Amino acid sequence: MPIEILMPALSPTMEEGTLAKWLVKEGDTVASGDVMCEIETDKATMEFEAVDEGTIGKILVEEGTEGVKVNAAIAVLLEDGESASDIGATPASKPEPAAKEEAAPAPASAPAAAAAAPAAPKSNDGTRVFATPLARRIAAQKGLDLSAINGSGPHGRIIKSDVEKAQATPATADAPKAAAPSAPAGPSSDAIAKMYEGRDYEEVKLDGMRKIIAARLTEAKQTVPHFYLRRDIKLDALLEFRSTLNGQLADRKIKLSVNDFIIKACALALQQVPDANAVWAGDRILKLTPSDVAVAVAIEGGLFTPVLQDSHQKSLSALSAEMKDLATRARDRKLAPHEYQGGSFAISNLGMFGIDNFDAVINPPHGAILAVGAGAKKPVVGKDGELAIATVMSVTLSVDHRVIDGALGAELLNAIVANLENPLAMLA
């Protein structure tokens, strides 16, 4: 029986994607692990590998098609002995792009293409279970609960051999779904456009990344109880130390930035205040042992937050090289999901744009994010009361109050400030 190849979920946030390029054509033979196509997610362009072996019988979605829903059929794979004539029951029409939010629900007579892509099974905790069409078919025949099977395929996908090895167990009934929250009140997009009739404007289509950013940050501001802590940091000792190091590292073509020191200072502070090195996990708090620090990188049309894992254990030069590599690949949208997921803490630095200070939005499930402004010469009062000029940088720590209380957040920010004002101690 022909196997439908479904649009994969290549990241936890992916709901739809763009089929950027086919690397196979109808009639080609593929084996498990062969790259079949390139798919653009909300964050990156990634290769999609075959899980089953067979012949590409029909391509259902053309190159460049946007808004292809996860689990929608994109092609049909023929197994040994099958031919194109066996594809009779397989939908030949390509999936419809994602409908606008204002669109009415699809009628019962919607095209078979939509019905032919069943939603992926769910585990007991409601998370999606990824399995190949053949694995799902065998599991149904054997009465297996897919949520109880560990997948050995790419990205943990359950494949044929996994279900063949599994013992038959009755599938559990889906837990009742919670009622979907009602849409926020407000004018529709058409109503807003009508307000500007007769005025010149350009309508900018939202791509996948911008849609995800809008949804996630709206959710963050609505559901995460933010509070904010602010401090000024004297940078003169750090700038002098950085200049000395860069002079000594010039032969190795290494140039440390202030941001490299900020990453290191935050990583060490998370070790010095371990209770703040935590994330919100719905019904519990997860306290991390390593300092995995995310750093916001602006790209055309959006934002990435690549994560530097084990930052507390890395030298300044190693952090600098890794950050440059991650930022370059982020701008090219070539990061793998594991490179921008995770972490407990983030840094957003707008100082290079001349911003004095700002409040950053927490990126769930992180416990906090540090907003960094520009360093500027300012009058300060010294220890003995004398007036002097110093380079001062303003920072704001946005904190999730579910994870970190006020006193703990203040302790974390004080540790960050101490590390930056005494940079030599960071190398001890």
C-alpha cells in the first residue's frame, strides 16, 4: 500500500512550513536517510530525510509552496512491487496554505487532502508523537500505543522496526481537551485596513518567523508575570582589561567584544546564584546545573536566540569564537533546532544601536533575560565623595516571578554587576 510522506515537525514550535526545494523527482528510489527535500521552518531551512525505502510515486506539493501544515501529505512513496496505479486512493491535490485567522471553519465537504493527513498521535501528557505512516499503520494493526514506544528514527521519529519490536499494548484514550481560549477582542485585519482607505500604504505579508514571534511574545507578556530590576555598571576596568587582552591576542586574530564579557559574567553569576539558574516547566521548576546562556541575534525579518551551552566552563576567546559562528549561521538561517532551544537565561544587547536602556520580554521557559544598553561617559561620585567621569552601562533584568523572587533576582543581578566591574576575577 502506498505510503504518504507527511510534512514533518522540525521544531517544537513548527505548525506549518514552506517546501523550499525538492531534491528527488517522481520515479526516484530512496532509502532511509536519503535527503528528499529542503523545508523552511519559522527559524531555519532544514533537510528532510527519508525514513522508509521505496520509490517516489507522486509529488503532491510543489517547490515554493508556503503554509504547508505539519502532517499534511507532501508526496507518496511506493513500496516494492507497487506502481503509480496503486495511488488511486491517495489525495492528488496539494495541501491548502494556512487560512487567515478570520476564515470560517472548513465545511464537512473539504477536499480529501485535508482529511488524509491525520493529526499525529498524542502521548499521555498531550505532546505530539512523531511516527512514519507505515509505523502508524502497523501500530494500529497490532493494537500498539505509539506514545509508549521510543523512536529510533531521525529526531526521535518512530519507524517500522520500532513498532515491529514492540509488544502489543492497548492504546490509551485521549485525555479530554481543554477548551480553546477565546480570541482576544479587537478589530479584524479587514476592519483595520478599512480605516486606512484612501491612504497610501504597503501591505507586508507575514512569514512563518514573524507569525511565531508575534504569537510567542504575545503569549509571554500575557502569561509570564514579569518584574524588572535595574542597575548601572561601571565599565572602565573592563574596557581597560579588554584592551590589554586584545593586544595580547592580536597575533591569534582574536578580538573580544564587551558582549563576550557580558556572556561570561552572566554564566558565572548563574553558578554563583544557582537557585536563579532555573526555568518554568508548567507544574514545576527545573534547576539547571550548567550555565546555558542564550543571546539574541537580530536577523532580517526576525530574531534568533542561539544558546551557548556550558558557558561558565569556556574561556572568553572560546565564547567569542562560538558566538561569532552562531550569529553568522543564525543570519543565514542555518542553525539546527538544538542550537537555539533550551537555556535558562538570555541576553539582549541593543547598546550598539545607542539605546540607553530598555525592558526585554522573557523568552519562555527562561527564568530571566538581561537587557543591555550602551556604555556612555557619565559623572559619578567616587568612594571618597569626589566627582569623576566614568563609562557607565545601564542594564535591566526582566524576571519571571514564578521562578525567581525579588530578593533572588537582585542577588543574581548583583553577581552580574560584580563580575563585570571586576573582570579579572572572572578568569580566576
